[in-house]
Amino acid sequence: MLKNDLALRNPLRLLGDQNQEILPKGGFGAVSARAGVGKTALMVQLSLETLLREKNVLHVSLSDPVNKVGLWYQEVFQNLSQQYNPQQVSRLWESILSHRFIMTFKVEGFSVPKLAERMTDLDTQNIFSPDMIVIDGFPFEADEAPSLKQLKSFAKANNLCVWFSVQTHRHEEPQPDGMPPQLTAIDDLFNVVIQLQPEGKNIHVRVIKGHTADSKMPELILDPATMLMVSKPE
């Protein structure tokens, strides 16, 4: 079955436990990198991995319109499934779309209460209820600790896990443990932190925080041609 085959081939499983859960319910995860390195591509892969398990994903974009986010999903999914039968791929794509909902905000108009209100509206009308939230473009440069703590409580109360993109900058030095400075004061809120680090032609995927951070696992990179996460060739 195509769905199972794609799930089994997905190297993101290496970041999770035996049940393939990378984040626990109520958990926070972060993908950090400089602009243009591949944060959105990796977060879309995280979403697709969840969608292939028939779990619902709410993608919240604070920077791109709905159609652009949708194109990201189409492109990444096509790269994941290009070697398979086109008719099977098309049917699978149509089946997972019902598990995804894209929501956009302007950065200055985003707040946790507004997000919760819109989610409640969707749930009340039986339109959509997520298992995972992806927030792309959250303003970590500002003092957002109170909002993040509020969102953490909301996630725990609703059995959600939440992924964030974190934009770092070339002139900033990470902490000795690799933690980006944007998360230094709030790293206790995060269960998993993944860093994308360009080195030559490769973009290395490193787990800075999480249960796989100290384990021996294959080296992972983002393929520069497809922006998919793959195991680095020996």
C-alpha cells in the first residue's frame, strides 16, 4: 500500500520512538535555521508524515498566503512519491487533503487567543479539529514567553503537539549546546529542537534537543535537489 510504503521510507521516523511519535501530546518542537535554508520544507515533511498516519494537521502561516503554502505541500509530496504509480499518488493526495487545514495570519495580528478562537469555531462547526499544529513565522525576536506558555497550556488541554519555525541569523552565535539564542530563555518549553546547518553543498539535520540528540543514528541531510530529508550516503 502506497501510504504505508511512504511512511516506512520516511527518515523522519528516526527522530521518533517506536510508535513514530516525534513529539508527545502537549509537546513543542522547533526547526531552526537561517532564512532560505529549508525550515518550511522540513516542517511540511513533518506535516506529511503525520497526514500519512491519518492524523489532522493545522498549518498556521504568518508569512505566506494559503496558495503558496499549498504549493509547498504539493511539491514536497510529489518529490516523496515521484517513483510511484501516478494514479495511486493522485488518489492518496486527495485522501490526505481532508486531514490538512491551512490558516493564515499577519504577524502583527496573531495571538494565542485569536488562534484558539478560530480553532474553536472550526471545531464547533465540525469543520476541523487538529492533532498537530505547525506555526511558520512565529516572531521569536519579540518577548513572546507569556504567549508561548499560554499556547503550551492550550496544547496540553487539547492533546495537541505544536511545531515552530525559528529563524536564526548569520551573526548570532548559538549556545554551547547548539541552542539558538531565540530559544535560550524559553528552551524549557520545547521537547525537540532541530537545527538545519549548511556545510558546503549539504544541509545537515541535527537534533539539538530531544531523546535522539545523544543517540547513535544515521547522519541526516536535506537533499539540495528535492529539499527532502534523507540519510547521508556513506
